Amino acid sequence: MSAPGTIVSALPAQRIAGLDADFWRRVLIALAVMIAVLLPWAVSDYRVFQFTQAAIYAVALLGLNILTGYNGQISLGHGAFFAIGGYAAAILMHKLGVPYYLTIVPAGLAAFAVGVLFGLPALRLEGLYLALVTLSMAVATPQFLKYFDHWTGGSQGILLRKPAAPLWLPIGRDRWLYYQVLIVLLIAFWAGSNLLKSRTGRALVAIRDHPISAAAMGINLPLYKTCAFGVSALFTGIAGAMAAIVTGFVAPDSFNVFLSISFIVGSVVGGIATVSGAIFGGIFIQFIPNIANQISDAAPWAIYGMFLLGFMYVMPKGVAGFIKERAIRYRQARESADADEAR
Amino acid sequence: MTAALKIATDALLEVRGVTVRFGGIVALDNISFTVAEGQIAGLIGPNGAGKTTAFNVLSRLYKPSEGAVRFAGRSLLALGAHQIAGAGIGRTFQNLALFRSMSVLDNVIVGAHARGKSGFLGNAFRASLGRREERELSETARAMLTFVGLDHLAERPIASLPFGTQKRVELARALASKPRLLLLDEPAGGLNHEEVAELSGLVRRVRDGLGITVLLVEHHMAFVMGISDKVVALDFGRVIAEGPPAEVRCDERVIRAYLGKAEG
Ligand SMILES: Nc1ncnc2c1ncn2[C@@H]1O[C@H](COP(=O)(O)OP(=O)(O)O)[C@@H](O)[C@H]1O
Ligand SMILES: [Mg+2]
């Protein structure tokens, strides 16, 4: 996969209205968090549940973006890591009686372990070959889950008790779940963006941009590529665990190939080599199928396809890439306007 | 005899009997040469002589079928490609090999990767080691950009810069690991007259100011003869001359090798 024209830190440290760009970035993040906190009080319970799922998808997509967007390893099989996280949480709760909030970290670690195991053979594969092998993982997932029915409950799946809000908190179950997912999302995005801005993140991008040169700079390719697979799976596995908790149910057929394809669609539509793109992608894969259904009962997938085409036509670098580009252009326009004034 | 031995043990880099084959082609045929600490050494030869292949052996990108390479008293062939920078060898590439989505500064910071230690977990949770490193690495990177005269372009996307400037960024990136030995593969390639003159001064300052030994591959004869303390000439994968530039320039086999080809 060629580098999707990312802007890692190419923005000059410029000032807008006397304050630097980093300040404005923080303001935007604070605003977004505020909207996310207030959102459940502006919409119905059903919508709150939908936004919870969009947030869960966003965490899953962040994992995929790290691997495919930043490190250049294509995965068409991330639904499998979502399933591993979901089933790990479900089995811990159902079979071992672990409280739901204690299942998220172990579920993520289980996905991490499988991700690392998968990352090892992936070292020998590139581009389309890796895409096909990960796709085969997605294809096989439901059958694997059915096969180990002693643990997974076979095709029936596992039914879980949905956690209720504590009695002293009069907010209802949906909002309670929403806020817990939001907290996990904030931690995940904080850690993810720290990682990508660091020595490690630059090494991941260097490997994607020019592997030979990256090795000559001292970057241990097998180590970083394998860890990228593991960390990516960790995020997606955590998302899977949250999905199991909020829907109160896991079954093999909810982790089919289409889920994996939806993930890559969401990543690309949101902006695959960005952090914030995962949020837009999560919203896309949660809401666009519904909207398509509302527009046409008869041919919802045709409508979905048209949405997809429309998004990629207008924003080929994804929603986040589009916003970044606009911001740069706006700045350049202001700069030249300022320069004209000074003349 | 004793003098020869002394030179051999004093050498910072010692290539001995290295052979590299690609299928039927013998790209390097039993080559040996040394580079002493503090030298600027030139590796010359017509196109296809095996110069880049020799660099790729030193970078551990190619594995020689025979021979040994010692650097600062240790065997390089025991190391992996990613351990070469940490061992003290930096390099640039014949064709630009920058990280094209990154800014100039980030490119150079990646050059200092081998000087850092922080990992996935510490970086994700902003542990103090990672933050301190981040400061140190970006200070080193900025210093190197200043050294090559490009500090004012630090924040620019690398892809937006002209070829000659990108080559200088590559040099800064190689310097960011603070190497003992710097390998430059055709640093003057594609540069204009002025840029070549500037480059000579820059390479001298790398040796004199930073104390880094330099081994450079070059086609540009005036440049390489003017700057090198010693020159090694290759032809068809063999060393045909080794010595001071004035001697190598007059060597019959070197003249023949270059006259036999269309271009020098
Ligand atoms: N990766 C490779 N695979 C096959 N042949 C190669 C490879 N690299 C170099 N060669 C061959 O080795 C010989 C030396 O090439 P090279 O070292 O690039 O020469 P120079 O840098 O001196 O121009 C050439 O004949 C070239 O075709
Ligand atoms: Mg060459």
C-alpha cells in the first residue's frame, strides 16, 4: 500500500489569532469531548445506544489505522480480533463470573497475543498477499467460533446480563454504558495518539514509507511490525469486549466477513493514516447502513455503495484528511492575505 | 611487515576478501581495503563496478558469500541491518531514500532512532524516559539541520523540497545517529556546480568539526580527488588501485577502466 499522503507533523508551528496551532488543536479536542459528554441528553435512548456502538467501532478502527494506515500492513481481517475480544470478555463473565469492567483489559491482552502470533507470519507477506491472508482469517472466524462450542456456546453464542447503572445514579442503562465506553475511548485515543507522536510512532511510519532506509536508521523491522500487529489487535480486541458488554450477546455470525470489510471501509472513509479519522469512520459504519435503509427498504446496499462512492469522491483522503487539507489551505490563504496587507 | 600490520589493526574499517554474487554475476570479487579513523576515503569506479554493493555489505543489506568486515574492532557480519546504526555507521543512499510523508525534522529525528530506547508501552503512556528522549532526539536533529544549513526548513514536508535540498536532509539524517563512520553514496550526484562546491566544504566539516570518518562513493572525479585522503578504485568488482588520490589518478589500470567506459 502506498503512503496515503499523511501529514505527520508537517504543519508549521503557526499562530492563529495570536495563539499557536497546538493550542487550537486542544480547543477542538475539548469541544469534541464536551459535545460527546452532552450528547446523551440531546437524543433518545435508542440513539444513545447507537452512538455507543459508533464509539466502540471508533476504538476498533483506531487499532486498524495504526496497523494499516501508519505501518502499511493491510488487514482485511480485523473482525477476527474484534471477535477474540468479544468472546474473551463473554467467557470471562459467563464461565468465570468476572465482573464486566474487569474483562476489558484481559480481552485486549488476549487479542494482543493473537495479533503478535499473526504478525510473525505476516512479516513474510506484503500488500495484496497480506490482505488475502488476513481476509482468510475473517472468513474462518465464525466457523472457528462454532467449532470450539464448549467455550463459545457454538452457533447459539453466549447470552450475557447487560450491566445496569448503579442505583444512586439516575441516568438509565444506555447512558451509563455510553459514558463508560466514552471513558475507554478517551483513554484509547490518548494512548494511541501519544504512541503515534513518539519515537515508536515515527518508526512505524518510517517502515511504511521506506523499509530499507528504516532498517539503516536502526529500526528493528520484525520487532516493530510484529508489535504493531499486536497493539492494533489490542485496540480492536478492547472494542470487541465492549461490544459484547453493551449488546449483552456474542454469536459467531455477528463476526462475519462483512464486519471486517466494514472496518476497512470505516478506516478509509474516516482517514486511514489519522487518529481522528477513526471517529468519523466509526460514525460512518454505524449510521450509514441505517440511513441507507431509511432511504430505500428495497436496495439499502445500493444506497450504501453510493454513499461510499460519494465520500471517496469528495474526500479521497478520508474525512480527517479532508479537514486537515482544508485547515492548511485556510492558513495559507490567511498568510498570503496578511502578506498582502503588510505590503 | 610490522608497519603493514600496524595499519591493519589501526584501521577503523577493514574489509577483507569480500565476495558478493548475484546468481551468475560476481558483483564483488574478493575485495579488501581499509579506512583509518579520521580519514576521508573515496571509493571510485565506473558504473556497475560494485561500489553500491560494497556499501550494502557494510549496511548488512547484502550478505557476502565470503570475506570479513571489521569495524572498530568488531565483526560487522555478526550484526543485523538494524544494528549497524547503533554500532556507529551512518549512511545516505544513491537514490533518495527519505520518509516521504514526514516533515524534514521528523526525517532527521528518525535518523537518531538508534540513540533512543523508549518502547511501545512507555510511549503510549508518556513515560518520562520517552519524553526526555523526545527532547534530546529533536535537539540533536535540529542541531544537525543547523549543521547542514537547513534549520529554517525543519517543519516543511520533505516532498516539497528540491532534490539538492533533500540530499542534504539525508546527510543530516545520517549524522543524527552521531556515527563514527559515515557512508555517502554519490553525494554529488544530481547536484549543480555550486552545490558540489558547498558539499566539499560540508564533508570536510563533518570530518574536522564532528570528528567523523567518511567513506564516499563518487563519480565526480574533481570532487572526490580534491577531498579524499585516500582513494580505492574498483572495476568489475575488483580493487584495481588503493592509495593517495595523486597516485590513483595516474594509475594505468584506473585510467584504462575509465577510458574504456563512455563516462567517468
Ligand atoms: N540486488 C541486486 N541483484 C542483482 N544484481 C545486482 C544487485 N545489486 C547490484 N547488482 C549488480 O552488481 C553489479 C554492481 O552494481 P553496483 O554495486 O550497483 O555498482 P556501482 O554502484 O558501482 O555502480 C552490477 O552488475 C549490478 O547489476
Ligand atoms: Mg552505485
